[in-house]
Amino acid sequence: MNRLNWSELNELARAEALQRPVQAVAAQTREAVAALIVQVRADGDEALRGITARLDRVQLDDIEVTAAEFEAAEQAVAADLRAAMEEAAARIRRFHEAGMSQGYTVETAPGVHCERMIRPIGRVGLYVPAGSAPLPSTALMLGVPAALAGCPQVVLCTPPRADGSADPAVLVAARLTGVQRVFKLGGAQAIAAMAYGTASVPACDKLFGPGNSFVTEAKQQVAQDGSVAIDMPAGPSEVLVIADAGANPAFVAADLLSQAEHGPDSQVLLLTDDAALLQAVEAEVERQVALLPREAIARQALGASRLIQVDRLQDAFDISNRYAPEHLILALREPRAWLGQVQAAGSVFLGDYTPEALGDYCSGTNHVLPTAGAARAWSGVSVASFQNTISVQSASAEGIAAIGGCARILASAEGLDAHERAVALRMEAVA
Amino acid sequence: MNRLNWSELNELARAEALQRPVQAVAAQTREAVAALIVQVRADGDEALRGITARLDRVQLDDIEVTAAEFEAAEQAVAADLRAAMEEAAARIRRFHEAGMSQGYTVETAPGVHCERMIRPIGRVGLYVPAGSAPLPSTALMLGVPAALAGCPQVVLCTPPRADGSADPAVLVAARLTGVQRVFKLGGAQAIAAMAYGTASVPACDKLFGPGNSFVTEAKQQVAQDGSVAIDMPAGPSEVLVIADAGANPAFVAADLLSQAEHGPDSQVLLLTDDAALLQAVEAEVERQVALLPREAIARQALGASRLIQVDRLQDAFDISNRYAPEHLILALREPRAWLGQVQAAGSVFLGDYTPEALGDYCSGTNHVLPTAGAARAWSGVSVASFQNTISVQSASAEGIAAIGGCARILASAEGLDAHERAVALRMEAVA
């Protein structure tokens, strides 16, 4: 890990310290993804089978998961895992439901009613990755808000396993949230199928979910094309921990490693005003990393990590707001008192007993969050991500008389005569 | 205008009837925009001056509007226009304020508190076009919600006039909403400046506002690059009117023309179950269009327009939801009774006395709306467009004991041991 003292760094060194591991998409990836999209658009299901045979080394009979496969999955998943998924889904549902927006109406002038209606997005596509391991928790994080929003068509893609089946836990999680249609597709080909549709896979209005660099690049390309909306730009996972002298070094080290084990390009940062804590955490990381099955991955991620000493905790918050981390852990004695300082982050974890893993799985918040600084202008997935708002206005004869004059002056000032006349005609009719 | 009978069309003809005028960005536009962006990133203000001299034929002394220019604008704007802008701003503020989201907290398990905080986006950039005429109303539509959101840095770009000054009405509108920094920049160069920053123009986290094809393409390119978020993909303006036998043909024609005068690529559609109304509207359009100063533009737009007869009004709503119009006018006797049928649209106008122009200017709703079918997955601008939500969780010793077991089972199932250990460590500490 890289130890730095913030006050000793010049602006250039500071910018470098907060640089994410290189995220520029290789031209090779971009071209490969573009080629896959072209293939899927041209040849539909045939292309999906061909690409899956080539990249996943799996011959798909059914692209879509069958009723029998869902049934087998129910049998295959252990009772305690199923119970944990149900427990997590219940808390995710509770938190997300409480944050749902309601429509409203305002009489903005006598006889003029303006309102906002909320509608589910009609067709949504969820992507559940299965890189080193399938992630049933992601199926919950996407499926629960889609169901709360009331989306009439929800489809889910997840990569096939070596034997051509889908991961049973992912299937059970999907069913728990009410998702009925699951396709055994991964990578850019899954994104292309959901964006443009094939004979098997319906075209969707919006795509959700994390994924590797191919999935991410494919989402960007189909969104750029204007065919479909996406939840957010995605990138490697990251955590920033702000700790004070009272923090528990073993806890902090465990949280840093939780992030580091995600992938070699994960980034972890620790900011503290206490030199002793920084040293203790570094020793603890070294001790704990050696115990991990995914030690090699974690060590790679630690190579790009930073342990930064600051003069004051306030400096740590300034740095954090500049970096805009996906996950922000406040390992502080009075974390809530500092919360007002947080301006940009995906999800925040307060105090010693709130490891990031709680939010990843079952506190109730969503784990699909903006990375790579996107938290400056994007938010994590919520029910609103699956809804549109539509504004509605209604003017009575009294209403057009009340505000028509204002509209006519503005229309004239903008040189839009037909606008002015459309209002004037009504005003004459009600005069 | 093109008259069609929906029930006589096969699926291919129906798809064609709902086709927007070609929106594919010419490769030429794409390359020109990319070149402008490269220039601005490389040479900053110098590039901005050079491009403005070349494209706008204006030598800019100050890129930023000075205090003296703001002062002169206040003097230049007529009292009635100023009053109309103030009146419109007040209603826009009232409607948008009533729809603001609040943070909330839920105790999802004993000792586990999850909450959502709302924060303004730090640096936002607004674009106010001035194609055939400057649009001060757009400054209000963007500036008011930005102010309500509490964005600490708001900048606005609008093209310079021939004499190098900014439009006085746009400046007054900007000031009315609290925008302090305005730059005399238009087109792709304005978007590039706000996305990447120059010595004069601060780099922004999110860009807002409509514009011509260069502005739209530039927004897409900077968003694709991941540097900045954008409000929505934009395209030519459009209206769909659903009218019944009782509708007033003169009103309907005036509304169709309000849209057609925006630009030659605007699209207008009329759907009705009454053949006589359809005929009457067509005659009225012909009568009214001849009276418009922008007749030539309107006639071009009418060339791509459609008058579609349907068997039942329900068919009209099915077609509208498929088309997902930016503006939807319900010129019906019982418009509110039909509102439940509207699934995808930007903004809806109810009844005979609610011309689209009211929403464009001063009913209180926003006029920055999704076009080109984007209303299927995007919503118009609101205060939420200028805010981020951040989730927060806090578990006490009791909390980790309550939900830690669930997290451990899920982490183990996903093969993420460090996650499992980060929870286990805490559970051991509190046991």
C-alpha cells in the first residue's frame, strides 16, 4: 500500500494520489464490443448462440431459462441461503418502498392545475454478473425496486455456467422479486440483446446492473446510440475510509480488504489524522490478506491503494468530496456529526459496526452505486430509477384568462407567433 | 399533411407512420463536433475565441458577461417582459418546489438505520439556445430548479449576438433565478467548455438544456467520455394531439402549428376518432399557416406530420404510448378520465383551454422534456435532476448482531470471504 502525507503533497501529487487505476477503455475492447453488437443486431438469436459458444464455451439449447430449470433451482438452493435471500429482500423492499415518490398537484394560478404523475418504465432489462462467482444479491438489488416501481416487463440476463445452466441462487433471487423471464446470456451480447431485442429477448427501454469492462462498454455504446437508457456509467468498485484515532485497526483493515478482493482494479483509500492508526491498519492488512482465498486479487488491488495521513479530519472530507467514492466508511467516534460534510458519495457507512458488507447484502440500501467519481452527478439505484415522471397541466377558462397574458408576452419576445396565437385564440373565446 | 387511417395500415405502414423525421446524426456533424471538442480541450479560451470568431462571426473581448453588461440588460428589457418573466418564474418555482424530495430514515432491523440524504450537484452548466431567437424561458426552466436544488455553482452559456453581447432578456432571466456567471458561447464549443473547463469557464459535473444538432451531439460525446452527466438526450421538438368530435378545430390547428414553427424537423401528429374533425383541422391548419411569419418553417414541418384517424380513442392512446411524445395534448371532452391511459409522454395538456404554449412558458411545469421517444425511459427536468441522493446506514452492536448472520451467508455464497470476515469480526467483538 502507498503511504502519503497530504500536507506534504503539491497539487500535482494530490491529483495523482486520487487518480483511479486506469479506466480508459482499450480501443481493442471498444472495437470488440462494437462488433458483438453489430452481430447481435444482424443475426439475433443465432448470433447469441454463436457468441456464447465462442466466448463462454457453452452450447445453449434454450437461451431462456425454462420452468423446469427454475424448478430445479428451487431444489438446489440450500434452505439457509434461501432464507438469507428472503430476509435481505424484505429489508431492501422496506427501505426502497419508504423512499418512493408520490404524484402531486398544485394550483399555480386560479383555474390552473399542474401535477406530476409517476409511471413505471415499460420494459426494463437487468444484468446480473457472474465473473468469479454469480451474484444473487445483485438480482435482489435490481429486482426489488423494479417490482416496487410496477414495471410490467422485467427481463434478466446472467451468464451461463459451464454446463449451460444458470446459477440456481440467481434464479431463486430473481423469482423472489417477481422476475419471470431470465436469459442465459453474459457480456456485451446480453446488453445488445436487451437493447435491440431478438426473437427470444425483448427489446428494453432501460438497462440496469454492474458488469465487467465489456458489459460497461456495451451499455455505453447502446446508450450513445439513443436506443435505450442505462442506470449509470459503471467502473471498478472502490471504498474510501475516514478513520480517527479511536478506530479499530482490525475492522478498518477488514473493510479495506472487502473492497480489494472484488477485483485487481478495485481501489481502496484510507484517510486518517492519526499516524499510529495508519501504521496499525497497514500491519493488520498484511496479517489479514494472507488469510484470504482471494489473496492474489486483493494484493493486486492493494498495489493501487492509498493510506493518506491528513492534518485534520476536515481535510479528509474535502478529499473525499473531491474523489466522490462509491462507498464511504466513517470509522469515527461521532460519525453522525460529520455526515453534513458529505457532499458526494454513493453510500455511506457509519461507525465501527457498519461494515460495507452490510450494505452490499442486507441493510436495505442498494449496492448498485456510481463509481469512478460518477457520484458527483449520479445516484445509486432506487425505485425512481425504474420510473418516469410525467407533468400534466389543465387550465379552465378562468385559468387561461389568468395566465394567458404572461404566455403571450413571452412568446412574442421569443418570436414564436404561432405560440402566441394559440393562446390568444383561447383568450378571445373565453373573453 | 399526411392523412392516414390506422385500421387500414399493416404493421410496417404503422411503424412508418410513427417514424420520426430522420435523426441519425450525419457523420459530418459527429466529426465536426469531435474536432471542436478536441480544440477546446487543447487550447481552452483561445480556442473558444477562435471558434466563436469563425462560426458566430463575433470577436469576443470578454467571454464572460460583465457586471456592466448585466446592468445594461436590466435597462434594455421592457417592463412588461420583465414582469412576465417574474410571473412565470414564480409559478415554475411554486410547482417545482412542491415536488422536491425529502430525505428519510427507516429502521430496517433493531439497531439498523438506513437513510437517504439529498445533496445538490456541486457544479452545473446550463445551455440556453438562441437559434432563430434567444429563449429566455429556457433560462427560467433551468435556473429555477437549479436554485431550488441549492447547487453551489451554476454557470450558463448562451450564444453571442452579432454585436458580441448576450441577449438582454436571457441575462435578466438568468439573474432572476440567481445565476451569476454567464458566458457568451454557443454550440459544441459551449458544451466542451462546460464539460472540461477552461481558464474562464469552470468544468461542470452535469450539463442541462436543449440545443441544435451540434449541441445535442456534443452533449452525447462528452457524456460518452464519462467526464460529465447530461440531463437527457435531446432532439427536435414534437407534439401529439388526441382529439374527439367535440374538439375545436381552430384550437387544434393552432396547437399543431405552435409545434411546427419550432423548426423544419419538428413533428406534429393528430389522432382522432372523428373524420369530420380531421378534415376541419386540416382546413384550419391551411388557413392559419398562411398568417404566420414563420410560415416556411412550419410548412416544412407539416410535410412530415400525420393526421391519423382511429376507430376508437383507446387506439389513439395505444399509439401515443408507443410513440412516447414530448408533448401530448388531450383535446377531449373528458380528458381527465383518459389520463390513466397515458404511460409515456413528457408533458400532458388537458382540454380545450390548455395550449402547449402554457407549459412552454408559465403554467409552472418544465419545458425541458424528453423527445424522440426518450419519454419511454427519461423524464423532464425537475429539481431532482439537479440533486444526488446518497444512502447512509448505521448499525449498532445490536444491529450487527441482528443482520450480520444474513450478510455472512450471502457473502459465503458469493465466494467473497473478506466480506464475510469483515462482518464476522464485528459479530465476535459484540458477542
